[in-house]
Amino acid sequence: MSINDKIIEDFVKHKVEFITTVPCKQLGGVIDAVEAHPDIYHIPSNKEDEGMGLCAGAFMGGKRSAIIMQNTAIGVTINTLVTLIQYYRMPLPMLISFRGELLEPVACQVEMAVHTKALLAQLNIPTYHFHKQSDVEEFDKILQYTFMCNKPVAILTDASFWGGY
């Protein structure tokens, strides 16, 4: 089973019915898998904070949701994470491509990689980092955790996890 299939299987297992995505080359395969799955309602977002607002709306409507995005926009999501997602204790799995690390071909991506984990730690958001494809085996437990404790979680996935650029 591919990592994309495993991710989708775990989302469906945990009754995630709504997923929003922001385009990213690394995440293209999993975004295609989300779009193709009949049990997941997929709405692409223009920006990560907009996507979090859509996830909040889905949550308030009784649906479990998730966002798939890049780490380079963590900075613009801080207000939404704190004053909406965390304040109202919304579980939100954030599957995040961790741009700017080893194998990164785009120099401007590097600067946000330096700050991503520190920003998430400052917000007290549990963060997991997937380096190897076998790390996807933890995804099921991470989803169980976020829905149990009603907290957002960040799953950082670097280029080696996705098989490069």
C-alpha cells in the first residue's frame, strides 16, 4: 500500500469527512487521493488560514476535518490557530509538507523551516516529524490522539518521506 493510500485509509477510519488542501508539489499525490475518495468532501483553499476557517466550519457542523498544507505558511495561521482552533478546542490534524530541509531545491523555503518547529512548540501544538515512509504507520495513532484530546496536531513530512522532489 502506498503512503498516500495509508493516509487516506486512516482518515476514513477516523471518520474525517472534510479535507481542505493548499497546493504543494510534495503533497500532490495525497491531494489527488483525497480528491478521488468518495467518502471525503474536498475543498481546495487559496491560503492556509482560510482552510483552517473551512475546517472550523465543518467541525461546527458536526464533521471531522483535516488540512493538508505547507509549513511555509505557518506564520499566517497563528492567529487562526490560537483564537479559533485552540480556543474552541477543535481537533485538527494538519498534514504539513516540511519545506526547507534536506533536499530542498528552493532557497527561499529554507528560512521558514528554521522557525516552524519553534512556532508550533510556542503554540503548544503536538508535532510529529515523518522522515521515512515507514513513519506513516504512526498516522493512525496521531489521528486517534487529536480526536481524543480535541487539539490540533502537526504532522511534518519532509522530502525523504515523500520520496524526494
